[in-house]
Amino acid sequence: MGHELVQISPTGLPPANESGLGTALQALGRAMSAARAELSRSSSGPRTFYIETFGCQMNVHDSEKVAGVLMARGLRPVEKDEDADLVLYNTCTIREKAAQKVFSRLGAFRKASRQAGKMIGVLGCVAQQEGKRIFARAPWVSLVCGSASYTRLPELLEQVKAGRSRVQGLSLGTSECFETELVRRDKPFSAYVTIIEGCDEPCAFCVVPMTRGRERSRSSERILADCRRLVEEGYTEIQLLGQIVNHWQDPAPARRSFAGLLSQVAEIPGVRRVRFATSHPRYFTPEIVRAIENHPALCDQVHLPVQSGSSRVLSRMQRAYTREEYLEKINCIRSARRAISISTDVIVGFCGETREDFEQTVALLDQVEYDQVFSFKFSPRPDTAAAGFEDPVPEDEKRRRLAELQEHQRVIQLRRNQALVGGECEVLVESFQPRLQQAVGRTTSNRVVNFPGRPEWIGRYVQVRVTAAGPNSLVGVRADQALSGGVGAPGAIATCTVDGRKATAARRV
Ligand code: SAM
């Protein structure tokens, strides 16, 4: 499997010394090995690395690729920053809070940076946005690199290794995508594949075009070759990624459409599930819905950020669609031959949003009946169009509107999830909670399901009977055991929270 290609023990350290040497001897041994490690660090550059990631799925996958680049050059991943020669921090600046976290976290790395030969690097959107200012605020940082410069990472790392202290990759002018020889995949059954990088949309609130550079699409040949290899390596779920994933434009002679690409990925033998995010309503076509209808491997799920239910606000946001045009796309999805779950992103309190605008957004939630809503309070970002707009909505009011919208959506989600109780669904098991002896996975509609299970089920598809539902997850039992008794520790019960109280699977197993 692909993850085996890069499978290196998480710490790579030899077992702890249990030979019973005297304390003094042990201390001497520790001191000597620390000295040896420092000597080897300073003489041959970093040998181990640690990456901490904030932000979206694209950031998570960027970190997987950066790890691949490092491992291809012989560096070994470690699980704790204190054990790493090279500490990389992949950052997000989509909202101010995320950006603020970066400097407090960098403060925590300061002490570690005093270790001889230890290097600290900042990657991602804050690196791009703050650039050289990072060196001024955190002089212990030796590398700053934005995602549009990741193709230069090997060269930049060589400079760091050669002892240069302020190495930077901050150009946004690339037309290349970040291709890597190896990717360290964090999940052995589900793999991200980037199909388009950067963003050319002029959304007034969004910092992404300034941090990730111009749009550039990978060729259909490369994407399909990646997907075929992933299947050979044992992955069954493919998640296609891009800031505006459905604006992908094939640079290859085949000139496939986005819907055509979805179909081709779904037709690869061995692919059981295909997801894609994030779609922009402007480029969302009926062909995408037809592709989902015709290919069972394309998941019953579309994430279609609306941002606001008011056409007036949408126009100020420069989203290039009205409420009515957005609802036409929703009607198209709802008219599909199989039920497709719809999720969205909403920003409340955008500059000049009136109470009436906000109420239109709440009414839209009722009209669409989303299965999931990611909602945010508007956060002004530097260099965006909205940074220059007047923002008369007080913070308190934004907070109140956010809470109101979330409560409204919670009721919708609870009702929609409870309608599934008694039915069955196929769940891809993603993790196992030993304390509860509970398997946790997702349905094709992206709902989280908890049910009594076993750790070896991770990566398997299990048919589950839904027995209870909360607003954010379902509870169930394995369908073939729903009648005959269960699996897991004796007395294990699956749980989720409904209205602040614990809901449990209908029967003990
Ligand atoms: N590129 C995608 C798009 O345009 O739909 C997703 C961009 S972003 C990673 C995810 C979400 O963050 C956006 O859909 C939006 O709801 C939210 N967001 C972006 N900028 C924001 C801001 N300045 N304040 C609050 N939320 C923001």
C-alpha cells in the first residue's frame, strides 16, 4: 500500500533502555547521545521533522506532500516537535483568529529553537501573508514559504541545511502545481488528490487569492494516474481537492470537463467513493448532478457554499450569483434520481448586513434544509476588497446572529437525522474509540456514525442499522447484528449527544 512506501516508525527511536544500568551511567549515556545528535544535526542538516497543520483539507494535504518531499530526502517524521530537528508549522489565515494563533504557537517553539541545530519553518497562508515580517516578529524562524512556492521546497531546504538563516519562498507568480515524488498519507483508506491550486475568484471577504496565487489545474492524465496508483495501493476513497474544485480546466489535450473527470475517477475499478470540495455555485452545472446520478461511486453529497441568503449581500461579497440563481442549482441537485445530501458555508455579519438580510439567510436554511452548515462570523482580512468597506455591524450583534443561525440549523439537522432512524446505511469506518469500544465512520452522505465495533474494521465498509440520531451524528449497530446480538466489549453501547443528553444505541450489545 502507498502508505507502506513511506512507512517509517512514527518516532523511529530505538526502544527505551531497560537494562538496569546505574542512574549515573544512564545520565552519561543520555548526555552523550544528545551531544552526538547535536553534532550530527549541525554537521549534516536536519534528520528528523515534525509538521503541525492548521486549516482546510488543502492545508492537510499540502502537509502530506511536504512530508513526502522531506522523506524522499531521507528525513524521518517524529511525533513530537521537541524530538524534531526541523519543525514546520503549516498555517491558515482565513479568519483573524486562525492567524493570531500562529504567533502564539511560534512563541512556544522559541525555547526549542535554542537547541543547537534546530530549525523552525512557517508554511502556508500566514507565511505568504506575513512574509518577511515573520522573521522580525519571530527571529528564531529560519524558513518562510507560501504554498505557491512549494515546488521550490527542496532547494529552500538545501539553503536551510547549508546554514542560511532567513530562507524565503514567497513568490506568487508560479504557473506550476506542487508535484511530489512521495506523499505521506495520514489515512490508509482515503486519499486526497489536488486537482486545482490557487484561486482567481474575487470574493470580497476572502484572502485565498492573495495567499495561494493564481489558479492552475493539473492535467487529467496526472490526476487519473494518481487515482489508479492509489487504488493499487489499497485506497478506496478518493477526495478531489481545490479551492474552487469545479473550476478545474483540463490542460491536457483530452480537455475533459470537471463532470467528465468525476465520471472517469468513479469508473476506476476499486474506487468505492469519490468526494470533491469545494464547489463554487457559479460553476456548478447540471452535468455534475448527472455524473453523480450515473456513478454510484460518486458520493451522495455536494458541498455548495452559499455565504448569504440575501442577493444584496451576495452582490457586495462579489459572489457572482443571486439567491434565486443559487436556489436553481439546489433544485437541480434535489431533482436527482437519488437523494443527494447538501452542505454549505455561511458568513454572518458581513459588512452592512441588515437584520432583514440575515433573516433571508435563516429562511434559506429552511428552504434548502441543509444536512450540514459551516457558519462563521465575518472576519475582515488584509488586502481583501471588504477590508476597505464600512462595517457597521457591531461585534455583539454578529455573535448573536451566529448563535441564532446555528441554533436554527441544529433543529433542522436533528429533524433530518432522526428521519433516518430505523434505516440502514453503508459506513466507511475511519477510527475506533477504545474507551467506548466504538467504531466511527461516515456514510456516503458524509454523516458521522458511531456503532459498537472493532479496531480492525478501520478502512472497511460496514452496513449499519441506524438506531438513534443527534444533530451532528448517528448511532447504530452493524446491520447483521441488529437482530442477533452484537460486537465489541460486553455491554458496549454506541453514543452521541442529542439536546445535550446522551443518546444511546437502541439495544445493548
Ligand atoms: N474557496 C472556497 C469558496 O470560495 O467557497 C472555500 C474558502 S474558505 C477555505 C472556507 C470558508 O471560510 C468560506 O466558504 C467562507 O464561508 C469562510 N470564510 C472565508 N473568508 C472569511 C472571512 N473573511 N470571514 C469569515 N469567514 C470566511
